[in-house]
Amino acid sequence: MTAPASVEAYLAACPEDARAALEHLRAMILAAAPEATETISYQMPAFRAHGRILVWMGAFRDHCSLFPGGMALIEAHQDELAGYRVAKGTIQFRPDRPLPASVVEAIVKARLAENAARSRR
């Protein structure tokens, strides 16, 4: 599989239900980080701020995922993520059961703070 040229190309190639779920997730991410820019990283849509990736998202055969860049933020929100499948560095969700906006916002804002602190070093 060749890497998609853009986030739009990635989304266009997704099944309709996954595309709608990722577009909803995309809107939540951009609402939490309006200064973020979109890119493709690891053949998936990613959002960048302060010169670093904030989060990635992707569609898979039977789920969608948000990749917050490690387990620390997943563990910090484990109560709110009860009922969602989490694995090493990923939060998986079904297109018909999106992630809570409050969790997405908290993760993105925490990643913004991490990236800003790293860029000041």
C-alpha cells in the first residue's frame, strides 16, 4: 500500500462509517488544538504542533484508533476510557461509538503542553 498523499486522500479511501468517525475525531482534535497542522505520518493522519506530532488517528478493518503517543495519557484517563479497548499506545473505538470529546480534548491539550515544553528546551 502506498502512503496517502494527504489527510483528505486517507479519509476518502476509508469506508463511509470509518470516514465519518474519523472526521468527527478530526474536528474534536482541531477544536482542542486550532493551531495544529495536519500531515501524514506512519501512513496515517497526524496532527502537528510546536514542531512535533500531537496525535495520530487511523481506520482499521473493525475499529478506528487514536494514538496519543504513549501509554501515560491513556492510563491517566483509564476511568473515562472504560469500555474502550486500549493497547500499547492506542485507544480503539467503533465508528458507532466515538470517543468522549472531553477525553480527546484532555489528551490533545496535554500533548500540546508536552510539545511546547520540549520546544522551549
